[in-house]
Amino acid sequence: MKRLPFEQPTDHYDEKVFSIDEQLCALLKQRKEISNNDPGFPPRKNISNWAKRFGLYEDMLNTVFGTLKNDEEFRPRVEPKKFKRHIPILKSVEKGEYIYTVTFIRQYQNASMVHLNIDWDSTKESPYDGHQHNFFELFLGEQYDCRWNTGSGSTGQFVYSFIVSPPLPDDISGLDLVFREYSGPFGDKPTGLEISMHL
């Protein structure tokens, strides 16, 4: 999903807090390093205690730590540019009542796009029906950054698209596409479902 550019909410900045803001940035870096960039989320009692101790609002602290927990979401995103070609795939994996299919990979000069189709018998209820659905992440190995881009669906089908950078090679033979399902949008609640496709 394309992120809107950030616009500074005001031109006002009190220079007296500059050194404090600089220390905050240094502490954020230290926090990432100590936690190996996986800090989790502070227990509710810690949030409550800190709010009382420092005269802050609990909801503000929840927002701050929630943002820090998902800081990878703020990494600059690659937007696909200069379409090159489609690479036909047509690989499917059937699990339970669902069939998971990748029909093609769309190649761009600076990235690739992978679409995962999920189909089921529309006469039966499914977790993908209606407003509630799970999320998928794509894994291709350490050398690729895979980002969820969009998701949409209708009765009997759901489609997820992912942006991959750098672009995949035109010869994708031997590549493994691994899709993992999560019940939350930031990959922190795995359902245990994994769909693997060897190309």
C-alpha cells in the first residue's frame, strides 16, 4: 500500500528541546541494537506505572510503543517502475478447503510483484468472507525485501499482492515462494499456516 508523504504539522519548534530530542534518537537506536530490533511490547502494568511516574497519558505511551514495535513498516518502500514483462508461473497448493495459486510474477525495472490468489467454494462460510480476514507475508530469503502491497476479495476469492525488491531474476527456476499466514497485520500473530511453492 502506497504511503502518503509525511508533512510537518507545524513550523514551530522550540530549540530548547533540541538536545533532548537528540538523546531520544540515540536511545531509540540503542533500544533497537539491544533488542536486535525485536523489542516486543511493554506489559500493561509497565505502561501504567510509567504514565503515573512521568505524568504522561497511557494512550500516548501505547501509541509510542506500538509505533516502535512496527518500525520496519517505516522503511522506505520501493514503488515499482518501468514495467518489463510477465513471468508465467501457474503454481497451486491445496490445503483443506482452499486452493492457493500464483499465476504470474510481474517484472519491473526496480522490483517484482507477486500475487497470491486464494479460492474456495463460495457456498461455504470462510474466514476470508466478509470483513474479517487474516494476513499473509511473503518470504524469499534474506536477500529480498518482500512487502505486502494490497489485498482485495469477493465471494469465493481473495487476492494479496506483494512488492519484492530487488527484482527477481527473469529465470526464477529453483526459487521458493513461502507465504505465512498471520491473524494480525504486522506478522506478530502467526496462525501456523504456511504455503510453499517451489518454482
